[in-house]
Amino acid sequence: MDTIAGWFSFITWPVSWVIVQFHTFYGWIFGPDTGWAWGLSIVSLVVLIRICLIPLFVKQIKSTRGMQALQPKMKVIQERYKNDKQRQSEEMMKLYKETGTNPLSSCLPILAQSPFFFALYHVLSAIASNKTIGVINQPLLESAQKAHIFGAPLASKFMDSAADVAKLGASLTDVRIVTAVMIVMMSGSQFYTQRQLMTKNVDMTVKTPFMQQQKMLMYVFPLMFAVMGINFPVGVLVYWLTTNVWTMGQQMFVIHRNPTPGSSAQSGLLERMQKHLVTHSKTRTRHERTIVKGIAAKETKDRNDAERKFITTLNKAGLVALADGTVEKSEAAVAAEADGGTFADAAPKRQQPKRQSKSQRQTGVAQPGAAKTPDEDLDESESESDSAEKTSLEKPEKKDEPQDAKPPQRSKASGNSRQAKAGQRKGQQRPKHPSKK
């Protein structure tokens, strides 16, 4: 670690200068030799760096979403040219160029702050070794060595020996408790940030290898930071814990305001928006108008489930999303209000016919305009069949017919209905007509 930090020694002077400027301000409030003054100086350094990296973070978000959108096309290229790696690489680079996507853009924030991280490590290592570095002279060096955060010196490590810790005026137990707690918090914040990204801000309708990679990183990064953390000074742990908390808050803000299309976070955002639009019939901010404009510009087939549900809900409420991102009442809603009613009252409602009793169906009493169900049709056919059979059985009693006379034939439809129902009827069946024996 010391060797890698030495590569970034050129940036130790500006990093130490920034820390000293913040220390001068906080030392005036808390005292120059306190852990609060030096600890808050490191926290302020992180905040300053992350503010400068906001443009790179925005570019990272765009690149990550672009890579998610390209995953299906990339998979097709890999399957098509799986035996030709050179052609596969050429097609991948061509796809990146056409879409303006850079796979390395997602790593830009981490790569950009790495020099500052190693420069801070180099500064704290020099303080632990009782060496001046950058703009930190001998009085500032002595002040930094006296600074303790919850009993642990800024330059102490989890793996330091008791003798090394005693030189900084602290106990090994205090140092290991403080560093262990900070390592757990650092790894936990890293895990929560990755899990939040996977569960809320990923389009679950597209199953790609990219999701598997993100899921793997969700467990790899926390373990990696936990292993590396035992060799970090307390000041570096303060730096990395602060940057993880910043990343977590920044990610929560992005998920809440600008979620990935097709994700659960987008569904929640559109549900909140549609409640307000249905109540007030207008958008509140430019951000909402931008979201509505993006959805209205898409064709129905290109919208995801959450976007289609959003548009459908607005239409049911008598609202229409316009191309400029605003929302206005539909012509039907305006006409209904002009007639003195509401759009909900004017909208056609589907009426469910009431179910009739068996006696009503047998006697032929039906509601006017009511649609017949398949069970009712079957019962009516059965009733007709029974009545036809009863008539055929009663005719020979009223009039003596010759034996060679043909029995009356039942209608074909009634017979078929009777045969279809015979297999479903339970219990004892009626005897067949004597002529059928």
C-alpha cells in the first residue's frame, strides 16, 4: 500500500494544503489539537472532492443505463460471433460507437478519486512515522499526532502493535474497537448501496449477464473493503466511510428522482405523480413535466408496464398527457362538465346481469336485455328436452296407434342436448321410451 501511495506523491501537497485550511477553521471552533478538528477536516475534504465529481457521477449513471439497454444486443452479437472473437470485438466497438456508450464511464468516479485516496493515505502514514509532508510542518505534525477519534489516533491501524499505538498515546484495545466498528460500517454502507441499486433501480423485465455481475459485486466489494480496512489508518477509514455515506445518499436521491425505466423505483414515482395529477390536473415542477414528456413521446408498444399503467390511469380520470409534458382534460371530460356532470358519471359502465333462480329459468322468465350464461343455456336445453320427452310419452295414452306406426321423433337439437347432459347428470336417470328398446 505504501508503494502505491508513493506513486501519487505529486498530489500530496494539494491534499495536505486543503486539510490544513479546513483544520484552521475547525481548530478555531473545537481546538487545534482535537480529533473533531482533524476528523472534520478529512470529512470536508471528501465532500469537496465528491462535489467536484458530480459531473462524472451523472455521466456514470447515463453510461450504466446505456449498458443496461445494450445488453440484449450485446448478447445477440456474442451468440452470432461466438467462434470469431476478433469479429465479436469489432462489432462490440461498433455498437458502442453508434450508441455513444463507454463501458469505462461507470468506473470514472472511483478512478477519479483514487489519487486523492492514496495521497491521504500517504499523508497519514507520514504523520504516523513522525515525518513532515506537504504543507504539514512540525507544529501541525505534533497537533495531528495528539488528535484522537473516540480514543484512536488518526494514524493508527487495526494491525498495529501495542508498542506502535503506545507511541501515539493510545491503547491497543481502543484502537481495535474503533477501527473494527468503522470497518463494519464502511462495508455495510457499501453493501446497502449496491443492494439498493439492484432491488430498486434495475429493469427486472430484462434478464442479462449485467445483472449477475452487479449481484456478484454486491457481495465482493464489501468483503474486499473489510479485508483492506484492517490495514487502513483511522483517518483513511474516516475518509472511506464518509465517501460511502455520500454515495449512498446520492444514490437514494437519484433513485427517488430519476429511476431506471422499468424498475420498481419508476413504478413508485409514477404512482406518486398520478395521484397528484388526478387530484390537481396539472404538473407541479419542471422535473414532472420532463417525465410526462418522455412518456408521451413514446409509442404504446415502446412503453413499459408502469408507463402504460400511468397513461391508462390518466385517461380513466379524463386527462391527456401532451407532448410538451403538460396534462389537460380530455374532450369527453370537458363535454361532461359542460352538461353539468362529471367525467366519471358520463363514462360508460359495464352492467353485470343478475343471476336468475332455477325456477325462473325453467318458466322462461328472463330479464330484458340480460345476457344468458352458458349454464342458463344448458338448463334451457334440458328443460326443452324434458318437455319434449314428456309429450312423447303422453301421446300413446291419448290415442291408439297401429303397432307399425313410427314413433314421433324428437328434434335433433333436443336429442344432442339430452345426450350431452346425460354424462354429467348424477343419480338415477329416467327410463328410455319403449320404442327405443
